[in-house]
Amino acid sequence: MAKLGKVLVLDLTENSETCLLLLKALSSETRLTILTFLGNRTVNVNEIAEALNIAPSSATTHIQILEKADLIRTKIIPATHGLQKLCARTYDDVHIRIEGSPADMQDAFTITMPIGQYYAFDIHPTCGLVSETSLIGLLDNPASFYEPERVNAQLLWFGSGSITYRFPNHLPAGTRPTRIDISAELCSEAPLHHNNWPSDITVWINNVEIGSWTSPADFGGERGLLTPSWWETKDTQYGMLKIWSVKREGSFIDGRTISSVQIDDLCILEHPFIEVRLGIKQDATNVGGINLFGEKFGNYPQPLVMKVYFEHVRKS
């Protein structure tokens, strides 16, 4: 079983107990309806029960089954009267693989990069950083991005510009890359939050532009599944988990073609690092900023993640 961004690849050839658990969880029309209803939102149990016209106790049972199968994530937070359970969908797509193929058996390495461990930045307000417990530096002051505490950042944002990370290049000797995936939870950046605030977010790898994704909004108003309780709901709460991929066939985002850039265009073998830059181009149609989430903020428990697939080069 492999997890790629918001895509779950279920390999039945593993014949594992986990596979059976997932298939049973997906075998209910009600549970499938719950997953569809959640979409990219975070919703409490009572809202789910009301929307599906089922008893809250029945909704709770179905949610427990989905949670056990890791198809949704939940969080208990204080409510006006007692506590409430918030639910968020873990994946957008579930792919079932019946027979394995050589392409699926490629070697790979994965590196998770804390969002505060950036190599360089060129940003403009609005901007800021927060850790799991407090604000880092001053709001709307780019100099705060130099603060030593930046390494603890769980959310950072800027209105325009870019931020750069350098991942160590772990390609073994005698190999060459065949694919690279970059995944991150992000959204637009508006004052407080705004549900209609498009932003064209671009990714570059080794200074080669891979392609852009238009974020539809700066999501707020309801608490993110992982967002700390001290962070006010009027501010940005969560993003969307997106995955940029570069293969021999070209570049993709969430499986959709975005450019003709191929893995060999990135010259990955030439450096001891792999540089990843996220930003807003100066000539972008929608200059709506970026919010980038860490593993303890938003809806998804991950920072910036890079996965590189490679093959062994045969000696002639």
C-alpha cells in the first residue's frame, strides 16, 4: 500500500489485513456518501448526520470504521456544550492495484523537510510565521524570517515572492532518477482568510519551472483538523494537499499534465542537493500569496515532502 499526496494506492497483491480493512470500510454506501460529503472540508459528526439524514449514533459508528481504516482523520475540540468531533477526509482518490508491475517496484527515497528549514527567501507582506504555540517574530516584517526560531515554524505565509528549500540528494552511486514528487499542504494568502481568493502557485526544481496550480482560496472560518486551539478561526486554518510530479513523460500536478518538463531536464545528478522553490511569479494572473503548512497545522500531518524514484544504470 502506497500513499502519494491525497492518492491511496491499494495493492491487493500484498494480501494484508490492512487491505481487507480498507475494502470493508469502502463497502458501505453510507460510508462512501460520508467521504463524498466531506470533500476538502472539516465537518463535525452532527453536521454529517444531519446532511445524510441518519442518527448521530449511526454516523459515529460509520466514522469510527473509516477512521480505523485511515480514510478519515478526526480531532476532538471544545464546543459550546461539551465536546465535538471534527472529521476530515484523508484521500481524494483510492486506486486498487490487482497485479503488480515492474514500474511499481522502483527504488525510491523520501525526505521530509520542516517548513522552517528553508535555504533562502524573497518575500513581501503580508507575511509571518507561527510555531505550534506562538507567533515567531513580528507580523508583516520579512526580517522575521531570519529568526532562529523559524526552524520550529508550523505555518508560514507571504503575499508575493518565493521561498527556497534544499533537500539532500540521496541518489546512490550508479543510479539515475526516473521520477520526483513534491507534496505540500498550501493555500492562498489573504488578510485573515477569504473563500474566494485565487493564487497562482508555482514550483521550480533546480531553477526549472515545473508548473503552476491556482489555489482557489485562503481557507478559514472553521478550524483545521490539526490547527492549535490558540490560533483564531478568523485566520487561515488549512490548505489543500497537492503533489507536483516530474517524470520521463513530463510534469504533472495530482496526475494532470501541467508542462513538458521531463526528469532529465532537472540535472539532478549534477548537485549534492535538490533545490525546490515555491512562489508567485511576478507576471502571474492571480497574485494571491501562499500559506504553507507544517505537520502540526492544517488538515494533513506532513511538512514539505520529496520522494525520488530511481533506477540502477547498467554498465556497458
